[in-house]
Amino acid sequence: VVISDYITPVMLTDSTGYAPEWWSWALSGVQVALGIVLCATGVGAIIGAGLIVSGSSMLISNTMSALGMDDRLSMQLQSGLNVIAGIGLSFVPGMGALGASMIGAGVLGFGGGYLSEALGGSYGLGWSIGTIVGSIVGGMAYKAIVNKLSTPANMMRSFENHPSRWKLIDQASSQATGRAYRGGISVYSKYQNIWTSGRLGTHSITRLGEVLHYHYFFGF
Amino acid sequence: MTNKEIILDALINDSEAITQIKEYFHLLSVEISLEELNVVLEDLVEDEFIFIDEIWVNELGEKPYTITDKGKQEWEKIR
């Protein structure tokens, strides 16, 4: 009873006895810093972005706990916010990778806490590991999906069936002077997919409305 | 025009991959096999009239050929 009186929330700083410990703050800070370094140097953007997401999540969760919120609840709340924000970002062109990373962090963080408890560990440790792993797995899954969608065949199909998903990023035209194309206009157009950032180009030569030459190109 | 001249003509405006060059032959109603076309392209690269460019690949993964200044001078002769 005496011990309980010391650690119960007289100062409203440790309502559950699980307030963030120094390692939790350090881990979140290290993740954000390492993530920024990985992204800035281009060494591992996917892992770097994942670490920034998980580090930021832990920082926010730690802050909520430090402000008096039940630390377990703050972690679960942060996981929920990650999933909701991640789903929202998935619908914003160019933000899909971040969204996927946040969804992964939220889901695996939430599950990781319970798994850790079931295995006899603390909820916080499992949540931390789950959040880190989930953010990286989410980013990698997104990358894998984008790679799958960015094969030449898939990009051509998307360009033909969903032209509104492609924005023109560069175009150059010139007079065609080859014997068979004389009098025609040669146009090189470069497009970028607004969702996957995949790039596709077209080269056409037309004369009086007739398409004499047309092909796609990639890898620019 | 000879096959070499047709290739230079096909490339005088833009870089093209072998598939597009073959289409140019077809457009001029000139029959040429891929093997034959490859041999002529190799000769032109060796003579420095054209070079294999790295600017893009087409849907078949083929790199384009680009005409050199020497190739342009040669093309002027057949114009």
C-alpha cells in the first residue's frame, strides 16, 4: 500500500506505472535521426521513411504518456491514428509510400503489443518493435506493388485505359525530315503516373492527321 | 537507297530502336530481316555513323540508335 501510494498519480505523471522510459525516448529519436540520414543520402529511402514514421509515432505516443495519458492507450491511439492517416494519404498522389508505411506501423504496432504481452513481455516493447517493423514492411510492400505496376506492359495498359492518371512532364516537337516522314511533325512526350511516379514516353510522327510512327519508351 | 542509307534516313530526326527502324523499312516497302538489319546496324556503329544510345529503352527493352555528326554528313549526300 505504501509503495502504491508513491507511484500512483499524485503528480499525474505515471498513472499506470508504465510511463515512457529513457530508452523509449532515445529509440524514437534515434529512429527519426537515422531515417533522415538514410533518406537524405539515398542509401535506403524506404527503410529511412519507415524509421521516420515509427520514430515519430513513438515520439507522439511518449509525449501523450508524459502528459498524463495512459501509455498503453496512447500507443493504441497512435496506432489508430497511423492507420487512419495512412489510409487517407494512400489517396493523395505521391504520398502512397508514406501512407503504406503508416498503415504498416499502425497495424503491426497494435498487434505487436498484444503479441508481446501474450509472450510474457511488455505491451510497450512489442508495440515499439511492431511499429518499427510495420513501417518498414508497409513501405517495402508499397514499393513492391509500385514495381509490379511499373513494368512497361502495365504502364502502357494504364496509359491507354486511364490517361487521366498520367501528367505530361515534358514535350518536344520538330519537323520530320526522313524521306518517309517528310512533311510530318515528330513529337516526343514524357509522362509521369500521378500515383506510382512511373514514367513513360511516347514518340509520334504525324502528317496531315495520319500517324506514321508511334512507339513508347521508358527508362528516362 | 541502300539499306545503310535507309537507316541513316530513319535516324536523321530522332533516335530509334531496331524495331522502329524495321518499321521504317516497311514504310518504304523495303523487305529486310532482323538478322540482316542487325548486321547493317553493326557496320554503321563500327563506321561511327551511328551509336547505341542510353537515353531510353522501348517496350521491348531495346536501346535506341542515334546518328552521329559523321552520319549526318553521310545522310546529306543521299538527300
